[in-house]
Amino acid sequence: MNEKTMNKELPKKSEDNKKYKFTDDYITVEKINGEKHTLYRIMATKDIISESGEVIARAGDLGGFIEKESNLDYLSNAWVSGNAIVFGDARVSGHAVVTGNDAWVFDHAQVSGYARVSGRATISGHAQVSGHARVSGYAGVAGNAKVYNYAIVSGHARVSGEAEVFDKAEVSGYAVVAGNAMVFGHAEVSNGKWTDGHITEENCVKEAKRH
């Protein structure tokens, strides 16, 4: 899927982007439909430190791969690190961090707030991951799904359609949350469970259809 090459013309960079630059290290990724995208590894050109004092990256640190400047907000503390990739019309902003060996954020997906995407997780479609949400492992968030507040999606879990996972809910294992489902409160969905209804902290095993 990934073909690594060197010495290609770098993407355009705004003059007021003092946060990062593009290096000449790039990869070509091919989506399932055969569409190819060329992504470039970034390098921090200043220290990136969160409001809490956490060092996200130091000047000179290499980051992950992005296709173009619009993929990573340069006016915020957002960052892409490791071998994570962001491409298409996807955007990482706020204090969000996308990291890991093979995390993908693409299509029109948005990762914002203090969200963290790591491991081999994929965020695609028009999905949104925000707040203090965490998506990790081999998990996927797709379609118009939203994961926010302090929600966690991990393992091989899938959240898609118009589904929402929020509050302190957790979706893990091989669970699938789809359709118009809502998982919230302190609810947990795991062990291959599938739902397109509502699961709350009061009824983790009882599903109610949206009215």
C-alpha cells in the first residue's frame, strides 16, 4: 500500500506557518478505490507545548506524514507524529494529536480538541473525534460518526453511520456501533457486541431505538 520515495516537489507552505515544515521524505498511499495520495513527513520548527506544559514536539523533531498544509492546523498545538498519516480533506486541529505506527485520518475526517488517535486506528469519511476522546488499537470511526467528551474506542471496534459515542462511554473488543446508535454515560460495549440502538450507563444490556 505504501511506496516510499524521495526528492519530490514539496507542498506549498504559508509564510506565517512557524510551526512545521515539509521534508523531502514522502510516501505514496493508495486507497481502496485506487486513488493515490502523496504525503510528506513534517518537521517541527518550534517547540510545541500544550497548555498543561506537556511537550508535544521540540523544534527539529520529525513528525508524521501529511498531504498538504490544510491537514494540520499551524496556528494550534495539534500534531501528527510517528508514522501516522493525514490526507485528503481531513484536518487535525486544536490540541489534538495523531500518532502511532500506522494511524490514518483521511477523507473529510476531523480530529480536534484534546483528542488522541493512536496505534493503527483509522478515522475516515466525515467522522469527528473531539473533546478528550481516545481512539486506539485497530479501531475505526467512519461515516458521519462522532466520538467526543471522554469517550474511548479501542481494540478492533467500529463506530460508523450516524452513531455517537460520548460522555465516558467505552467501545472496545470487536464491538460495532452503527446506524443511529448512541453510547453514552459510563456505558461499555465490547466482546463483539453489535448495536444500532441506544446504550446508556443505566442499561448497558438493554437497547432502545431512537424516536
